Amino acid sequence: MLVNGGGIRGDRIYDPGTILRRKGILTELPFGNQMVVTELPGRQILAALANGFSRAGTGAGWFPRIAGMHVVGDPTAPPMARLSRASVAGKPLDPDRIYRLATNDYTLSRGDGSGALGGGRVVVDKGNGRRMANDVIAYIRAIKTVKIHPDGRISKLGD
């Protein structure tokens, strides 16, 4: 999964033990974005990640939020060279392999400068997708307790 960070808006830190309610999730994810799934070659995913990393530290909404992959960046490199490597399931992201990628309709439609994700074969489109906030609510209900722990999805070169 890859979504734009600008779609997460609540700007709140939740203390341990906080009860997450629907209103809070909708405050964090207020735009009604729909989840979509597309199939893309790895080169497009790498281009999207490189674009997102190019704006690291600027407050731009396109810095990527990811799941199911690991990326390493170098914040000291020139903007479009900050992505050092990316992997999926422990293997380097292959530029020529086709990957199935979940994202939201805003990101897929070039929102926040994410144009690199367009043109793939859409497997689940906006009309068939579910609201991102509702998926988060369903996930939290299913797991009951959210446990926060850094998992290294995004790391800095040298970490």
C-alpha cells in the first residue's frame, strides 16, 4: 500500500490507552478517499517513492505512507536521488515486475503530485472501493488494541 501523507490530517498524538472512536478516525482521514487497487510495473512505484522522498522535510503532502514494503532513503542526497532502495517481501523492488498496489483514489488520480502511479490496470476502482476511513475503523475493531511499535518500513541510510 502507498498513500499520500497529506490525506492524514488530525495532527494529534494519541496517548497509550486512548479509546479510538469513529469521530477521531474521521478527523484523521477527513476526505472520504476510496481505496483502489492497481497493477503497475515496479519502475512506476519506484518513481512514485522517489518523488515522495524528494520532498522529505518540506511538509509537502505527498511524502508516502507505506505498508507491505521497506524503503531506505538518504536525506542528504539531491531531491530525486534520496530513495536508496526499496523492497517487497524482503526482495528488491524489481522495475520490470508487475505489482498489485493498494492506494486511494486521490493518489491514483495524481493528487499531491503523485503522477507516477497512473496508467496501470485498475483492479478495484473508485466505484468498487471502500472508504479508507471505514477500512481503518474495521481493522481497529478487528484487532481490538492498536500496538505502536516502529517496524522499519521507512528508514534512513545508515540505520
